[in-house]
Amino acid sequence: MKLRYLLIFVLILNCFGITSAQSWQKIETVEDICKAYPEQMKKMLGEFNLNHQGLEKVKKAFAEDKIEEAGKYLLEYYKTGNTAKYLRKVQPEKTVKTEALADTILNDVFVVQNVRGKVPYGEDGHRDWYYKGPNNDREWAWLSNRHFQLDYVFTTYLKTGNPKYARYIDLFLRDFIIKSMPNPGIKSSTSVWRGLEVSFRIKVWSRIFYGLLNSEYLSPSTQLLILSSLPDHAHYNRNFHGGNNWLTMEISALATVAANFPEYKKSNAWLDYSIKTMTESMKNQVYPDGIQTELSSHYHNVSMFNFELFKDICDKANKPLPDFFNQTIENMYSYIAHAVRPDGFRLLNNDGDRGSDRKIILKASKKFNNTEWEYIASNGKSGTKPLNGPSWFYPWAGQFISRSGYDDDAHWSFFDIGPWGSGHQHNDKLHISISAFGRDLLVDAGRFAYTGEVAKKFRRYAKGSQGHNVILIDGNGQGPGPKVITDPLSEKQFKITPEFDYAWNSFNNFIDVEGAVKHTRALFYIRGNFWIVVDKITTDKPRKIEAIWHWHPDCEVKVGGKKITYSENDNGNLKIVPVGESKWKINLIKGQEIPEIQGWYSPEYNKYEPNVASIYSTKIKSDQTFVWLLVPFESSAPDIVAKIISKNADGLDIRITETKKGEWEITVPYSNSEQAKMKYESILK
């Protein structure tokens, strides 16, 4: 009797298209998927414009409610058609070759943002797509659902021809799509249905669908499941996309579906919407000087790549874009070419990682036929020396890049005098980073992580002023500044000459600070020699002042006489010389956790290590100005002396003497570039 009831129950489940715990793994044929999920397959067929040329047999079978027959004709159409030719791949010759990382993925061990985790399975045989990794980090779950790991396995299959990689893709996709049904149809932030994850899957699945279309290892059931799920993905990105760099990723994905699958009913509308939305977004999220408004070099690249991807999609679909769209992409590449450090790595600011831009710039130099970019990225080994530079100022972003030249050992600095940013901001206005002789010296703390255990510990530090080379007032850091600006900084804020660079700005919004206080910082770089930093504090009451200088973890940092902090590396060094009569106390902090986080550095997401923070502290009764001489040197520190000659309301004059070299007399204004000047007399004369 019990067996009879069980059989009846199973029959009822099958009538409703519900399969038992493990049976999804055996759904391989068109017949299988149509029996298991008939309503999903009907819905999928209804998403197509069956009047599209080549779909006549599909239309007839669907009209006659022959779902299995219609599904077979649909797959036949794609296999013999010409859609998305550039994605179709010749199937590799069968081999038993393997690749270590791909084999790791085949064991469901994924490395997400430098964290390794093994995805568990549920009782139903499906992977736990909500697994947050070993650190219980929701970012781990989100990123694992972008299917980068599957894209890697796909590439490995094409290289090796080993069937096990293609079979893994087949089961992986069938598992995910079945388990993720139904699409919630609402804006979501779950591990599976969030806009960014949706957008990345669209791009990965498109490559896999066409790349394995004629493979014997991607089952017909999985192919139909992909075709059934892509409209849900497109609907999500069409209706629930975000702004800024999120928009570029999500809308480029919407255009990907529209262009690669023009047979869907809504493809034309999706593409038209994508073009309108992306072009308007570009106007709003990229400043006229070519920098994305979040002002993070990392997310600048994310937006740039997706704008470029979108252009490629539109080119393939014969959909012209406005001239400004193409020019803006070129301007965005121009920015990263001019901001890149001599070692080829991008600047580290706001939320982002210390990644290399060298190959990106070299590739772009060929695409845009710009040999000056090639010269910069190759450290002068090829290409054409730029007519302008080597320093650059971006007046909308407020980013000042100073360089001594383009060689491997060149001096490089980044001075941030712009707005706060439209997203991924850090409270770091007036921050300075420095590298020289192929080594990072003064650094930004980085981003650490957004969620999970690492973020709980370090996120406040990463975003706060205490993780940057700025001034703290009464122990407190900066509050938010303007997210975007409507006008560029004026020419009075900066000056670039063959001999020196100068820039300045001020900030007055400090968290939990009573009364009125303003920090004005000016940077004066003598090309090929040293930097001068002038910090003016304007206050209505006595204050505690802390000047923080964060060193790269590789630097061996020491304190010498006259409160000088310096590195003692084999090659590539810096010394920080306080100039004047200020009574500083110095504290070198490295890897501190209590009473607060200080002295930590994160070059990549979820990676971090201790570094030295030189913290200079003093107390002031009223307005006061502090001067710093930052001297880079290769191995032996030069004998150099700085003296303030005079001060007034507008700025100060400094004399700097370097034994065996010469003497500089420098005027550093607080707030007017026209007054910045320098006179040099060589000792050789």
C-alpha cells in the first residue's frame, strides 16, 4: 500500500514537471527537459520572434503545441545559422591533456578575490549557490555566481580538447539554471539574482553557448536551459540596472543578449534602450578630461572596458554610436596612459587594487595608433616621446600626476585635490603617493574588502583618513566632500613648467571636530630632485595635529636626527624632512590592531600586510604652517638642507641647498599658482 501511494506521488510530481532529488543530472535530451519543465520550455519558445527568418519550423511546431519538436528545430536553427559568427568555435581535437587550475575548479574549489573555498552540495544534489566562502563573505558568493571559473574551464577545454572540461560545464550550467529558477522578477541583492552577477553570466554564457554549440558534450537540455534563462537575465538588467560603473556592466550585458540573440522578440528594443542609456550614462559618469566620476583608477578601467565592449557590440550589430562616445573611450585610455606609474602599475586610490596597466596601454596604443602611450608604457624603449608632459593635471578629477621622466627609475607622485567621487570613495582629500627608482615609497592603504571578516576588521580604516597620507585634526579624519563637480578646477590651482610642478587645495569638513578648521596643502615638485609639501592649518581654537605618512611594506623605515624619517632599502629610498621649528613627536606604527587599526596595506582585495606609518604629532594654539621636504634617492641620501626664508599671508619662501649640486630658492604660495616660482644656481658655476 505504501509503495502504491509513493508511485502515485511520483506521478503527480512528474505531471507538474517536478523532478526527484537527483534526476536533474540525467536531464540531457530535448525530450528530457520538455518533460521535466514543460512550462519553462513553453515560456522560452514564447520569448522568440517566430517570424524571424529561419524559425519557420519552430513556429509551426509551437503553434501545434509540439514543444519537443519545436525545441529540436530551434537548436537546429542555431547550429546551422550565422548568428554571432565571432563566438562560434571549431571544436578541438579530443585529448587527455589537463591543466592544474581547471582541475581544481572541477573539484568545485573556486578562488574568489584571493580566497579559496570549496562549494558544498545540498541534499538535492545541487551546489549551494549561496555559499559565502570560508570567510562568510557575501562578496565571495556574489563573485562566484559570475561564472568566471566556468569561463576559465571553457578556455581550458578549447586549449586541451579534454572532454571532462566540457562535461563539467554542461552539468554546472544545468545545475545552476535549474536551481536558480524562477527568476524573482524584482530587484534583488541575493547571491544569485543581483545585477552585476546577472551581467557577467550573460557574457560568459554567450561565449559558451556558441563556442560549444556543436560540441557533443554540451547537452541539448543545457542549451535550451541557457536559451530559456537569457531572457530573464536580460529583463533583469533592463529593468533593475544601477548607475555609474554598475550601469556600464549591466547595460553592456543587455546589449550582448540583444546582439548575439536577435531572434528574441525584445532584442531590438533591448539594443535601442542600451544605446540610449549607455550614451547618456557616459555623458554623466565621465568627466570631460576622461576620468570616470567615481575617481577610482580600478573602477575607471571597469567602466572603460565595458564602454569599449559596448562599442564592439554595436559595431557588430551595425548600430552607429555618436562621435563623442568613441572619443570618450580614447580619452579614458589617455588618462591611464598618463597616470601610470613607471613600473606599469596604475595608481592606487579610493576602492581599487594595485593592478598593472602596462599591457592594457600597449594594446590601446596600437588600437588608437598612439605611439606616445607606447613610449610611456614601455619606459621609452619604443614609441614616440610625448610632446607634452611628463607631468599631467586633470582639472575635473583634480588628480595631479608629477614625473621626472618616463624611464624605469623615474620619480612619480599622485596628489589628490579633486572632489570626493560619485562612488567607492575614501576620505582622502589632499593625499600624496610617491614612487621612485622602481619602488613604491609612500602609499595609499588600499581597499582590503567590502564584506566578510576582513572588511569587519579593516574597512573603516581603508575608507578613513587614517589609512592615507593626510592630516588628522584632534584625532579625527575627514568627512565626505562633493561627490561630483560641475566646473573644473581653475588654473590658479596648478602649474606645470619644465622645471617644476605646483598644485594646491584645501579641505574643512572634519568628523566630530568642534569649531572651524581648514587644512590647505600645497605640493611643489622640483623635477628630478625632490618634493616640498606645505600644510597650512587655519583654526579658531587650539588643536592636536597629526601628519601621517604611510610607507610601502617593503620599506625598512627608521628615524634619524632632526625628526627625519627615512627608508633604508638596497635600492630606491625616500627621506621625510620636517622643515622649521615645529616640535614634532614621532611614532612609527606597524601592524597595529589595538586601540585602533593603523599601519596596514592592501594591494589587492582580501590581501593585506603590515606597513609602517610615520605619525608626526604636535599641538598648536592658533594658525600654523608646516613644511616637509621629501627627498628620493637611490641608495645614498644626498646632503641636503632646507630653510624657511620668509612667510606671509600668501605663502612662504624656502631655500634648499644640496652639497655638491646647488641651491634652490622657491616660492610656495598657499593658494595661487601664478605666484609659484623657483630660482636655481648650480654649484658647478
